[in-house]
Amino acid sequence: MSENIVLYDLPSKQGVSWSPNPWKTRLLLNYKNLPYTTQWVEYPDIAPLFKSFGIPPASDPNDTPYTIPALRTHDGKYIMDSAKIASYLEEQYPNPPLPLDIPEETELSKIFGGIAGPMRGIWMPCVPKDLLNPPSVEYFTRTREEVFCGGKSMEEYEKSQNHQNIWEEVEPALKGVGDVLKRKGGPFVHGKEVSYWDLKLVGFLQFMKTVQEPLFVKIISIEPALGKLYQACGNWVKRDSF
């Protein structure tokens, strides 16, 4: 029934998935062992392609109207946004189950904000240089400069970042996530039971690993519980492309 599922994902020079949001969906598909194919979509092509599918834009005016990931379901419907896709997949394919809402949701969201935000200063300049294909470089650079660089070019922004200060800032948050992971014995937030939050965390770790392996290594050296989580999800990380 699910043989026609298509995941719309962002390509990289390396031919693998890299962005954390589509990784959430990819990990979920892999966890549920659902057959699917990947269609790569460069940044400038996302909006026209999704409009051609009849996908409505994001309802929040503060959001980018059209974003990756999107999914074509087995019956030809289209869903955009990783959270909406997760809800659909859990409803349609409940086995193996994956809790989407957990009591630690608010706590983890707050802690994770202290990681993802500051670390942008390290990873963001690497993406156009090291990961993106030429059609996406200009789009990514222009849109990120507008939102995050405070009038600087990407190169100027990169030079202004103090990596040592960033690591010092994120270390308490990394350890905070580790505390949550260890609370019920690990390797997952709920001990032996996998939840969607575990896949969110692993999607971010895989993103860091793809951007630069030393970033991933440093993260799990600061908080080994994240390394144990990544290892526990290893079978679902293996499929990173087709």
C-alpha cells in the first residue's frame, strides 16, 4: 500500500540527506520500515514544485511559505511540514508505534533552543561552502543573510563568530539534554521506548555529522548520552539517500 510514498528532500554535493527537518521524516520512515523513494529538490525549485502539486503555503505568515520536507502519500496526497507528516504516518502506520507527544516535550524544546540557536554561528557558513549544489548556494546565502547575519555577508558573519564562546554557551544545554536522556536509563528519552523526540535529536546529530564530522564528535564528547542515543538509532540512519 505504501510503495508509492515519495519523500521530497534537499540534496547535497555528497548525494545524501543533510538538513535536520527532512531527517526527522526520513528517520521516521526508516523506523517504521516503510518503502519510499527520495526526490531531491533544490532550494529555488521548492516553491514552484509544491505549488504545482497544489500544496497550500504555510498558514503562519512568519514561516517560509514552502519548505522541505514534503511527502507524497501512497494515495497521491501531499503533506508539507515534518510535524504534520509525523502525525499522518503514525495514524496510517501505527506499528511499530512512535509516541509523538511526550511529557518532556516542553522541557526538551526549551533546552534544545539553547543548542540549535547558538550553534548556527558554526554550521551555517559551512552549508553553502561544503554541502550545497550550485543551484541552491545563492538562495541559501541570500535568505540566511537577510534573517540571521545582521547586515553582514556570510563571509563577514563567519569571521565574526567566536567558536570557543559558542561551545561554552551550548555545553550546559547539551548536558541538559543528556540529563533528560539518562533520567529513565537511556538510551532513549523514555528508556527503551523510542519517541519522536529521539528522532528529532538524532536528526540534528546527523546534520552536524554531515556538516563536519568534528562537530558531531565534539558534541558527543561533551555529552556521551547523545552518542549512545545516536548509536541506538544507527539502523535508521543508514538509509540517507535513495
